[in-house]
Amino acid sequence: MEITGILKERKKDVLDRWFQEVADTYPGETPRFLRNKADRFANPLGHAVRQGLEGLLNGLLSGAGDDELAPHLDEIVRIRAVQEFSPSEAVRFVFQLKGIVREEHGGRSGEALADELSEMETRIDRLALLAFDNYMSCRERLFEIRVKELKDTISVQARNTWRPAAGEAGSETFQKRNDRRGKDEAR
Amino acid sequence: MAATPKPEELQQIDYTPPEKEWMEVPPSFKPGTWCYAGKPQILEYLGLPNPRKWSPADEDWKFPDNWKNTILEGIRERLLKFRSFHLFMDICVRCGACADKCHFYLGSGDPKNMPVLRAELLRSIYRREFTLTGKIFKKMAGGRELTEEVIKEWFSYFYQCTECRRCSVFCPYGIDTAEITMMGRELLHLIGMNTNWILEPAANCYRMGNHLGIQPHAFKDSLLGLVEDIEMETGIKVDPSFNRKGAEILFITPSADVFAMPAIFTMMGYMMLFHHLDLDVTFSTYASEGGNFGLFTSHEMQKRLNYKMYAEAKRLGVKWILGGECGHMWRVIHQYMGTHWDGCDELEVPVSPVTGTRFEHAKFTKMIHICEFTADLIKNNKLKLNPKRNDPYRVTFHDSCNPARGMGFFEEPRYVIENVANNFFEMPENTIREQTFCCGAGTGLNTDEFMEMRMRGGYPRASALKYVAGKHDVNLMATICAIDKATLDALVKYWIPEVEIGGVHELVGNALEMEGQNDRETNLRGEPLPVEPSESPPAAEGGEAGAEGGEA
């Protein structure tokens, strides 16, 4: 597939543009900060977005499967799922790649190119569907954690209310079942 | 007929935020990014103004009459009272050194979380109303009118600051932006704009001794539950005492250590240590809280709750106070208590009854940190420790903001961890010690309805943790603050679920060799251990023996 070769050659430009478009979804001075601050721990958001996009681009260009793409996608979606974005804004960055690919394909035209572009766009659409799943799982996770935090508060109190005295019937079973030692269900 | 737009044209939706002056961008009150409002009965209990039912999601916040005047008078009073506040309002040159240091900024990308801009929310009113240039040149001089929108913005952003003070580490002028947030919150209290998660614990603490409002019998019962748990794991029945007059030491820790996961494992560690040393120590069911939510309310409230601990120490007639793994309790003691009152002459300078070490640095507070106490024990070879019991853990240490930046407490917890665990790994340098990243939910923001914002604020910490988890297979992050233990537990479940949260004294409890113990086949969480039961414990661990009776 020729377009893959062209995009591989222009990978740095494609990546820079893609990153910039994601960074530009943040207000004020933030895009500049995300772009310029090099230290990954001083700029964790910028670092994660760049790493994630690079992983996704490499994956798309090498025909990687969903399992390989998912962790890179998660690096970005997990963050955007808890930021000040609507669901569509949170996953839009995937579609932004389409426009970039169309502009960065090297000025060629013709039927073969149209087919190749169409195939690449199908891959990007597939990625968008994955992003949707990813976004939903993050939001569900968020609410699971919230519910678990509430339940923990209640269960620690209930544990005291219902604890049989040592030696009393059921005390041993109670202790064994005690969820203090159980692994977190939400984990 | 208009041409059909091409797909590329249809795709051109501009998501770039509009270029507006920050003053013109109103705050958003999306669910998950604000805390529930203070309940009227709680405000009444604490004697705070404007008790009413309201919600930050409402259009009408039910401002009291004459609220503007109340706020301006409040600012005037504080400018006169606190020289620091006056200076902080005047001396910022907007150099931007703090701008990218806030965890909420790094996690949200929202410029109003840049500490300089968060301070500007208040500074702009100060300029307009209290400076000559602001009165004359108004907006040109960076001033703006005090409106209801401004108050809503204050509420949003002063409750998106955890007063962690990371920004202040980088300020060349030494501006403590956390104190600007504190002033902002005090002003909001004057007109009844506050959050229940802070006020209800403060009210409970004032009335019943601890944040959860647990009554004495329930407090005692909970600890007795942990006595059973300790017996199950170690075969040893520890025997804590409560409200015992004439004890040498009063032990005060956050009530979360008694009731909340995973802090209760830390409590088990304390209790085992006290029993092992046969320490003359007592718990109080009245001063049953180290935490001080007054710090997040007002300086008066902070003083009330801090004094309660000393009143109880005097009542029981103890010599000194030992404090548990707490965050803001230590900040109040080290930074503010000396401005509240002259100190408690009835108590004595803490002296370890085991090593004889006299903790001179605590001669005013009469209170030392459990990690100082334990580090001193280890340094003087007073504990038998088997760090292999912590071998399933690959540990890193999260410096809690308050002990770290509020009291410069870096080495003691690390010294203890390194002596009780074999696998210890530091997170990157610019995310620990004085540069530590906040858990994202300090200062009373650790409530479930604020979960989305907590995940944003805690992201920089999670990012550094993820790095060491990937590099060194770290699976436990130890910390010495109860809010950290509770809130980081939620944070890691979202960002990095393979890591668990624990306490330093939980690790101490695991490693401690106690006379008459069983085979110790499990750790304090009841998880099986790889240590051979027949293996004889090694000799006392710890660095070179320090001189007994030396000064800490």
C-alpha cells in the first residue's frame, strides 16, 4: 500500500500535526505548554498524548490489530474521559487523523489512491469505534469507583454493627468472610 | 443551488476553545467537578452565616443581603490582620514560575488552575477595590467588578486547589498560593458558600471528637475489632487502653485509621508496635481525630480543633502526644499552632521511654510523629524486624504534601521503609520530596461526588507511579496520610489498578517480630506470605546503632 509508505516517510510531520490538533482542544496557554515542556513528569498530559498518538500511528501504518492499538488509545482516552470534554470532543482526535492523512498524502491523485485512502479511513473508523468503547469503559470505571467508595464506608460501619463477639456462634465464619481481607471487587 | 459540501468541509468542526479573556470565561459546573453544598443544620451548628438549602448547579445561589459589602469588609479585615496576605496580593510579578506546577493544571489543562491565575481571581478584586491604580484604571490595571459570577468562579477554583503548596516551592517571591486559597475560602464562608464534605467533619469533630462523628463506644469497639484481626494474623492479643488517666503518652491519629480501608492496616501496625514495646500509651475516644478540617474552613475553626487535642492531653495528665500517619494535622501543628496560642506548659518535651531520645525540636508542640518515633527505635536497634515478610511488595513512597512541604519530613519514613522492606524504589525526583505531587483530593476534596475532578488532580501523581510500576514492578505505594490512603486507593483503581496503597506502619507491623507470635503465614491484610514458617528471624535490622539518649 503506497500511501502507508508515504505516511511512514512523513511520519514526523503527521504526528506533529496530529499532536497539535489535540493540544489545540485545550484553552489559553495550554497548547503551547503541552507542546514545549519536554520533561515527561513536568508535562504528563503532553507526554501521554504524544506517546499515545505515536503508538496509534505506528499501529495503523503497520496494520496492527485491536489488541495492539488499545493500550495506546487508552493512554489518551483515559485522560480525556475525566477532563472538561463532551463524549464527542473526548474521542474526536481519532477522526482528526483523517483530514491530516488526506492533506499529507503527497499530492497524488487517481483511483488507486482513492482506494488506498478509503482503506486507511476504514482503519481509522475502526479505531474510532474502539475509542468509543474505551471512553465508555473509563466512565463506567469512574462510577464503579465512586460506588465502591460509598459502599466501603458503609461496610466498615456495618462490619462493626454485625460483628459477633469472639467465641460467639458464627464469629469464626464472620471473620473469614470479612471483606477486609477480600480482594477489591472493583480491581 | 448551493454546492454539496465535501466530506473534508463537513469535518471542519472547530473545537478550539474561543480566544477570550479569562475574566470573560464563566466557570463550568459539570457534575463530578463540584462538591455538595454545606447542609443548613451543619452551618447552624458551627455558627456559620447564611444556612440554607442550595446547590452549585442552581442558577440562584441564594446570596445573603449585602453580600458584596460582607466580602469587601472580609478582605479589608484580612489585609489588616495578615501581613502575608497583603504582601501576596501586591508582590506577584506574574513571572509564571508557578504556572505549570499545579497538579490540577497538569491534569486538566485549564489555565485557571495555574496558581498565578487562581490567585488572580481574588487579586483582581483586591486591585479594583483596594488600590488607587485599580480604582482609577479599573480593568486596565487588572481590576474587575465583584459580581455573583466572580463568587461562583471563586467557589469553583478555590475548591479545585488542595492547598498542597507545590506552586509555592517554585515562587521566587515566596508567595504561598495555598494561603490565598485559604483566604478565598474564608471569604466564601462569610456568605455561606461552602461544601458539606468539609463542614460536616469539622462539626462532627467539634461535637464528638472525630470526623465521622463516631461515638466513644463505637470508636472503642472498632479498635477491639482490629485487636481480633491482629490476634488472627499473629496469635498475639494486644491490649489497647482508652481514656486512661496518668498514661505517659496520648496517641492521636486520623479516625480514618480506625474505620477506613486501607488505613486500618496501618492502625494494626501501631497497635502491634505499642504492645511489643509495652508502651505506656492510651487512645482517647474524645480526641479521637488527628485530622483538622478546620484548616480548610477558617483559622478560627482550625484553632478550635487543634486545641481539643491538647485539652484532652491535659485532662488525662499525659506527658506528651504521639501523632499518627496524618497529613494536615502536622501542617497545623508545625505551621500554624504557634500563631494560635502560647503552647501547652502542662506537657513535657517528648522523650522516648525506649531509647531515651529527647525530641528537642518538639519542645513547643510536645508532639512527635510516629515515623520519628519508630525511626529512632530502629536506629537504636530496639526492634527485631523481618523485612522478608514484605517481600511480596515492591514499594514506593508517596510524600504526603503536608508532612513534606509543611514540615520538611522526608527522611524518617524512608528510613523506616528501608528497614522493614527489601524492595524500595523511588519515583522520579521531580515528583517526590518537596516537589511531591498531591493525591488530588486533599483539603476536604476527597468526596465521591467530586470523583472526576479528583482523577484530574491526581493524574500527575498517577503518571509518576505508573512509570515506576512499569520500570520496577512497583505494586504498593506507601504513604503517611489518611486522606492519601483513602483517595489514592480510588485514584490507582482508575489509572493504574495493579498498584495498592498502604501505610508505613502497616509495613512495620508486617515486619515486626513479636515475642510469642505464631508462624505469621499471612500479612496484616490476610494475604499468604512466602516466608518459611520454620525460618528463624534475623537479628535486629537497621542502620548503625545510634547513641542511646542522643538527641533526634
